[in-house]
Amino acid sequence: MTASFEALGLGPKLLAELASLGYEEPTPIQEAAIPPLVAGRDLLGQAATGTGKTAAFALPILERIGGEPALPHKPRALVLVPTRELAVQVAEAFHRYGRGVGISIVPIYGGQEFHRQIIALRRGVHVVIATPGRALDHLRRETLDFSELRCVALDEADEMLDMGFAEDIEVLLEATPETRQTALFSATLPPRIAAIAERNLRDPVRILIPRDKATKGSLPKVRQTAYVVPRAHKITALGRVLDIESPTLALVFCRTRLEVDELAERLVGRGFSVEALHGGMSQMDRDRVMRKARGQMVDLVVATDVAARGIDIDHLSHVVNFDVPSSPEAYIHRIGRTGRAGREGVAITFAEPREHRLLRNIEWATKQTIAISTVPTPLDVKARRLDLTKAAVREAIVAGDLDGFRVVVESLAAEFDPMEVAAAAVRLAHEATSGSATEEDTVEIPSPHTRPQHTGPQGRPQSRPQAGGWGGGGPGDWRGNDGPRSRQQPPHGRPPSLVRIYIAAGRNANLRPADLVGAIANEAGINARGIGAIEIGDRFSLVELPEQDAERVIDALRNATLKGRKVTVRLDDGRRRAR
Ligand code: AMP
């Protein structure tokens, strides 16, 4: 059982703030990091974006320096981050958590006027959140003074090193008091980070992700898919995926109570029958939701981890992670809700581009691949809805008992072509069940695969998502970078360009992403890590591959069988596809 925030040593004001934000329990990194940080220990933490690491260092800093006066130019705490976007994001987090503590926070990053930053520092500051280059500039201009500094946090240290900030960080740390407390967070711990930790942390508490946790075998049979979608498009993407998947019952997980309520409301707006479930609800309300879920009276239950603990519903067909869970254990726990009693379950995860590492950690922990899929297009959704209408009309024909309607058709047929009459009737039936298209249905959702390549600040190409799994490297994270200008170099070494191949078999043939990955890897001898996005339609599939491998894969698949059948395989040239 997870500890509560109360057990971590945080004061009542912060606890009240967390409750009002709808946080129900600490994430694993918070549970491990907050108590030693509140106690003043140094810390070396391996944690990626999405694990809740910001709160893991922000809450102890707020706890330790809250209530102290804000001094001009002399912050009590310094947080170093690699990019301006992260500086803004971390500053927002400090504001959110520190509302009740009365704290002054100044983000400082390249690209913004010095003057504005200096005015903010002059007014008095508790916490400076800075990119290293700009912090150093202020230090040299003496508009920042570290003599009162008590806490330093290095966030995404590996990224800062990748961006060439190693020297700047060393100079900044040199200028801080020896008595300071230091926390270093990094998604990876290469030797250079270990060396920085060795030099700058005093007897740190180490929180590392164990690599070889054998969770294999404990997972039920579940088809696992992820969609990488920018935050702004997540709800639209979720709506489309649910339309395509048409779950019997889906359990949709969110991080906080507020998110549960908001998402449930939005999904009701999209025409689903939805119930919310979280720890802020009375037992009676929760029981009512569970009764409805068991009685198949809802399509979706949107829930927090805490509220969904112990839920056991046989006909739960889908588990949806609206956010990537904060740890592999939480993921395993969640997806274990489906795929019960020998049924095949489906686990769908929405990840923001920055959260790719979490997916990779989950793959490591589960020793299973999460296929990365492309969000269905409005056309896919339309086609799927038409399929459903067709199936409903077919059922009505088979069920018979149409005599009362035949006279209507006959009288209309005297005036119009019977085909027109039938089409109009189908249209009415379709619109009555599927509703008419909303604005959201037409939005184009940018996919990581179609985004233009861009290079990092040192000309290093940002790697692209490795679909069919994330093992070989992460996606470019699309933060505008704020790297040291003087260190710019010309780009070199582009990632391989991708092409799509068309395979004339899809969902109707029970084809799943794993089948394609398996066939390609085994038949063509291609490393599965190189396979890009996989899209499975009803009657066809599209697979992205490095250009140089495409021909070999096409040849191999043409000579192989997929689900026991020979199928047409060709380069996808955007020709009209048979749905
Ligand atoms: P981070 O890993 O710091 O980028 O945090 C990821 C997201 O999780 C942020 O949107 C936080 O607001 C949210 N978050 C952090 N801690 C918790 C928690 N204990 N419960 C629910 N949400 C959280």
C-alpha cells in the first residue's frame, strides 16, 4: 500500500494545496524522495518526466524555505533546468504547490530580456528556476547572489549535459555555499552524471530504477498500444480511439480527481455514457458507479488509481491510460484489470512526446513491447461509424419484422429510385446513432512521425520515436531549446528516412501490431526496433520502415503468410485503399 502525503513529512499548508489539486497519493519517486529531502539529505534520483519528479523536489524545497523572507537577488533555492519550456513548467509547478506558503518564484532563461528578470529578482525571490547559461550571466553581472542559497536541484541533468552545460553547472555550483542541500534528477545516469554527483553531492540518498525487475509472467494477455499525442490534442485523440475500438467497458485512468471530473465531462459531451470514480466521492456514490459498470449501463468509467484499486469487472474490455502511469508497477497494476478470465484485453496508453522514457521503462519492466500507433484520422472514424451502422442495418434485416415499414418504402419507391430511398434511410439511422460531425472530428492531430525533423542545439539530430517499441531511442522532444548559442555547430548524421508499406490484411483478419512486428522481424530479419508507426485498419495495415529495409521486408512478406494467408504487400503510394 502506498503511503499518504501526510506520512512524508510535509506541513499542513502543502497538504491542503495537494488535496485541492486532487492528488490522491504520492507517486513512487515522491514517496522515496520527499522524506529524505525534507530532512535535509542530498539526493541522486533517476526519474524521467511524468514520474512526478517535479513535485518530488519542489515540495521539500517549499517545506524547507517557506516562511522565510524573500531577499532581493538572493534566492534560497535554485533549480537548474535544460530548457526555457521546462523552466516555465517547473515555475508553474512551484506556484501551484506553493500557493498557500507565500513564495516568490522567478524563472530565468535565455531569450527573455535581462531587464525584466532583474526587476523580478530585485523585488525579492525565494526560488530561482534557471537555465544554466542565463543563470551564469546573472551571476557574473552580480544580479544573482548565491550566498543565502540552501537548496539546489538539478533537473534533467543528463539533458543539461547533452546540451553542453556541464561546465556552466560546475561554475554555478562552485558559487554556492558548501552547506547547501543538493538534489540531482536525471532520466539516465551515464558516467558523467555519476562524476558530477560524486563531486557535488554529500552522502546522497540514491533512488534508482532497478533494471531487471522480473515482472514477466504476471501480466495477463493484453494487446498493448500507445499513442504519442501533444497534450492539447489528447482528448480528441482519445475520443477517436474509443470510437474505433468501441469498448464494451473501458476503465480510463487519470492522475488527479480534477482530471477525472474534467475528462468525464468532456467524454459525455462526445456522446459516451460515462461515470467518474475518485477518492473524493462518497462510498455510496462509488457503489452506484460500480453497480452501473457491472450492469453494463456505462461505456466508460474514468477513475484515479486509488478509487479503481481492487475493481474486478469481468467484461472490462479496455484499460486506457490517459496519462502514462508514474511507474511500471502502476502500469502493470492497471492493465491487470482487463484480460481476465482468459478474455483478450486491450491496454491503450496516451503519452505526450516528452514522456517517451516512461514507455521505455515500462517495456523494460514488463519485457513486453508496446506498439506505437497513429491516432485514427477523422476518415477512419467516419468509416468505422459507417461500418457500425451497416452492421446495425444488417441485423435489422436479419431480425425481420419489417412489414410495417415496407409500405413506406413501396410508396417512396413509386416516386424515387429504391437505392436512393435505402441510402436516405441509412443516413437517418446513421445520424441518429452516431450524431453529426463535431468540430473536434475534423481537427488534424500532429503525429510525432509527421513532424518535421529538427536538430538539437548542438546540431545533434533529435532521435525519432521507435515504434513497435521505444527501446532504441526516444522521440525528439520538441521543446524549443535554449542552448548556449556560442556552441552551435552544423548538423550532421540524419536519422534514416522512413517509408510506409501497405499490407492487405487488417483487423478483419485478426491481425495485430505484434503479428506484423513478429513477421517483419522473423521473415525479413529486420531489427524490430527499426519499425516505425503501425496502423491497422479493418482491411489493411500500414507499417513505417527505414527506407533501406523496405524492399527486403516487402519481398519477405510476399513470400510468407500472415495469419495463415498470403497477402498483397507493396509500398504505400497513397493509392485509394480498400477499407
Ligand atoms: P512530472 O513528472 O513532474 O513532469 O509530473 C507529471 C505530472 O503528474 C504533472 O502533471 C503533475 O501535476 C502530476 N503529478 C505529480 N505528482 C502527482 C500525484 N502524486 N498525483 C497525481 N498527479 C501528480
